[in-house]
Amino acid sequence: MTTALITGGAGFIGHHFVEHVLRNTDWELVLLDRLDFSGNQNRLVEIADFDKHKRRMRWVFHDLKAPLNPQIVAQIGKVDYVFHLAASTHVDRSITHPMEFVLDNVVGTANVLDYCRAVEPQRIVYFSTDEVFGPAADPDHIPPFRSHSPTNRVAYREWDRYRSANPYAATKAGAEELCLAYENTYKLPILITHCMNVIGERQSPEKYVPNTIAKVRDGRLVTVHADKTRTKAGSRFYIHARNVADAVLTVVQKGTPGDKFNIVGEAECDNLRLAQMIAEVVGRPLQYEMVDFHSSRPGHDLRYALDGSKLAAMGWKPPVSFEQSLDRVVRWTLAHPRWLLS
């Protein structure tokens, strides 16, 4: 029986990945989490067919700032795959508490890699982020590096240079470099994914989509990340966590260790249009203000973009469109208001 270790299994992306694996494989899962700000076991209890699949899941409680000692390793048991999702992820908190992100994302990843050296899994997947590349400029503001998209808007490929613009991005880039070093030095079978902004059910209410749902529902003002003129909203390629999970399984099945893969939503959407789409589903008017976050808090980049052609050439495309995904998320969230801040 194939067994997979998933770090951060109670996190937002982690629990969606767990659900997808349970539905689409017969793997046994070991979920490692410290269950703090990001980890919440209630997410997993609510996934579809939880009772049917719960015997295939085992929990190990551990904080990855500490090495995996022999007792923890014994509790995990033999594993074939390791999916390292555990991380601190919020840019605002990384600006306020950068050392926490260094310990969680860099030191934590080093401890996972040292564990993998000892147990020798068949595949190791490290979840990185589009933010390691820094902002992706529009044609009128392209800095001296190459644009890869047909429209001449910057869209980074997997092996482009890093230009991290905030502590969160820098710690993810540092962990990514550790993965490449361990792959080269110790021949660990590591695959790296860069993911863009992820949406989905049970997301932390501090994130833009659930935060906007709550504000529109309650008739409160929505702040929209914009440029210095406060006329142009920032943009992202949003993608549902289940689409991410589907892409990761494709990477495991078809990817070559030592390589990187961008997981990209099918359409770019600016944050004002996203808020308007949410308001349309909620059925209430949107009250908003364009805010120049970047000038007041450097690190809030206006635009991120990745080139998804490598995965597309491997035959992968998002199973569910962005519009369908967003509609489902908004309706589900309104029906489960306990996942929103009051």
C-alpha cells in the first residue's frame, strides 16, 4: 500500500489536497501538523466522505522548527511520498514577524529534508509560491528582464531568477534553494511547484476572498489593492485548491525529480473585478475603496504572473474554471458563516 506524508495536512491547501488524494487514490495518509494559527482539524472533519476515508488517515503532531526525532519518525512509519505543504504564508505577518517565517519556512524545510535523507521516499514535493519571482510588471513598466507571455506582459517561467519583495517570499525562495541543494548533493527525488493565489472553502478569513465575502454580506467597505494613482487594481491568477491538488498529482506522475512546475489559473483577474464578481453572487452592492498598499507597506506587490505552459504541455489543465470555482466558494461560504470573521 502506498503511503504519503503530508505536512500541513490541516491547513487550507493541505486539507483540500488530502480530500483530493482520498478521492482519487487508494493511498494511506500520514498528516503532520502543529495545529496552530493555520492548522485546523475541523477542516478535515467537514470534507466529503470523511467517515468513509478516516481510517486511511493518521495524525502526527509536530512543530517542524524542531528536527523529526526518532519517536516522531517511528510514529510516521514508512512513507513512499512526502508532500511538504506546511508553511507560514501571510505577507502582512511576515513583514511584522520575519523571524517566525525564517524558522517555519527555511528551518522547517531543512528539517523535512533531513528526515527525507534518512527515510528515502520515492518522491518529495515542495510547495513554493509565485512570490519568489517578485512583481510581474505590465508592458508600460517592464524592468530589465524578459517577458514570456504572448501579450508581452511579464509571466515568469519555472527557472527564472528570484526577486523576493517581502520576507514571506524570501523564506520560500530560501527553502526552494535548499531543496535544489539537497537534490543535487544527496540525490533526493525532489519536485518543486510554484502556485499562484489559491481560493477555496474554509480559507482563513484574513485572506482576500473570504474577507470580501464577509464585508459585502455585511455592507462594509472593501479595500482594493491598487497602484499609486488608486485607479488601477492589482491582479492575480486565482486558482481553486482542488485544481492545485489535481496539478500536483500530475507532477508526481509525470514530472522529473529536480525540476520545477508552475501551477497557474486559466485567467488573470484584477482584484476590483474579483470583488465585483463576489458581490454579484452575494446579491448585494459592492462598496469599495482603491488603496495604495504598496507605497505604505513595501512588499504588497501589484501583480504576480506565472507561465503555465510546461504543465499544459504535460496535458494538464484546471478541471474546473475560475468562474465556476469562485461561484461555488462564495455560495458555500455564505452557507457556512462560521468560517468567516464576524
